[in-house]
Amino acid sequence: MRPLRLVPDNTNIKFMRGRFAGLIVSAILSIASVIMFFYPGLNYSIDFLGGVVIELRLPEPVDSATIRADFDSLQLGGARVQEFGSPRDILVKLERQAEGADARKAIDAMLAAKLPGAEIRRIESVGARVSSELFQKGLLAVGLSFVGVLIYIWFRFDWQFGVGVVGTLLLDITKTVGFFAVTQLQFDLNSVAAIMLLIGYSVTDKIVVYDRIRENLRKDKSTPLRELIDRSINQTLGRTVITSSTVMLSIVPLALIGGEAIRSFALTIIFGIIVGTSSSIFIASPILLFLGQKRLRPGITQAPPPAPGPAGGRIAKAAGTP
């Protein structure tokens, strides 16, 4: 019985034929993502806004507008109400609301009076000062990860490889931010952790491709860079697809049945795997081709003609015979 292969052996796909389309589409998506970051913006959690989040289990379904009006009557801050799971499971966010035991007493009294039988399954509070510090530290963590990647790539590869990785990572991260803006998934500390995880995964995938390109550059001194990059991608395609598929199989169940707390994290990882894997082929490799054409393969723009075989030699000799 022959083993099942996700990618056939000895593929010969001309990926670099789509280099311009890949870069143009990626640039358009990243620009759109930056615009959507400002409008409509991200759905920040209380980790970054401050306030209180309350998870309720109601005895029977209640209209969201009614629940919102009940919480607004407390004058503790603007209330945002959303369902998750079943219609009886409600998540209420009171943004930028002052901390203290009095707020909890007011909430308990209101629930007892207007939503009798409601069960508080979870309540969390984050102050405005703490949320500001968390936001700054989250940005610092992402920035330091970029610096670490740049230093690592710079010492391991030539500078063209480093620019290719960092430039592609920037495009990947902006698309991920756009994903949050489009889906309005909650952006919290778990989302920052997901982005940092995606940076590591994306870098690993690109290093695998770049390592094979560098290895082929040392072995083959005559093949044009464009053809050599295509060959390297085809040689690592099986490994890339298998790795991505394995990670996806472990993350998809979390997105489906992991609950509200981990759903945003899982969906971000799934999106990032798709973007990171495709960018290794259609973004990072074309960037290397454009930057390294004159430096990694100076003077070689097309493959050398095949050497004449025995038949060709006889024909040439016969043609030169008087």
C-alpha cells in the first residue's frame, strides 16, 4: 500500500511567475488593514480599555437591548452586551468603569431585581492605569520580537534574506490586524500572544525555504536565481504543507469547542498559519529575488544552453565536413 502524500514528489511549480501578483495583492491587503485599524478599529477587551467584564447564565433568553438598558441604569459606564454559546449565555462589558466594592454591590442588586435567577459565572475588573501598562508592554513585546528576528537573520544569512523576512513579517502582522478589524474579534492579551506565536511560526517557515535556497546557491553556481528559488520552494513544499496541516489539526478543535475565552486565540492562529505559509512562497521569495538578482547571481539572467550530445556533435561535425 502506497503512503498518502499531501504533496507529490518532484513537483515543478513555477511559483515565481506569480511574484508580481503576490506582492501587489499583499500590499493592497496590508494597506487596507492599516486603514481598518483606524476605522472601524479593533474590538479592544478590558485588558486594554479597563473596566469590568461579566459572564452571565440566564434562566431563560432575554433580549440584549433589555439587558443593556438594565446595566446602563446603574450609570457605571457604557454597557456592551453579546451572546456566546447559547442564547442564555451573555457577556457584558462595562468599559472604563471605576473599580470598587460598591460597583459589585450595585450589579448584584440590579441582577436580583431585574434578572432574578441570573448566575454570575465570571467577573473580572481591570483599572485604566493597569490597562494602559498592559497595552504598552504588549507593543514592546512585539517590537522586541521583531528586533530579535532581524538580528538572528542578519547573522545567519546575507542582508537580502534579513530584509525579506522582516518585510514579509510586517505584511503578515498588518494582515492579522486587519483580520481583527474585519471580524471584530476581541483583541486582548491572548491576541498579543497569538501574534507573537505567529511571528515565531512564520520566521521558522521562511528560514526553511531560505536555508534550502542558500544551500542550492552553494551547490549550483550557474542556474539563474529565479529558477533556483522555484526549485528550492518545490523541494520544501511537502515539509511546509505537512507542518501547517498538523498545526491546523490541533488548533481547529479549539476554535470550534474551546469556548469564548480561547476562540479568538485559535482563529488568529488559523488565519496566521494560512497567511504565513503563503507569504513564504509569494512574498518572501520574490523579495529575495528582486534584492539578490544582481548580488547573489551577478551576470546570470537565464539558464545556460544544454551541452550538445553525441548526436549533436556528429551533426556539427557533418555540417563542417566539406
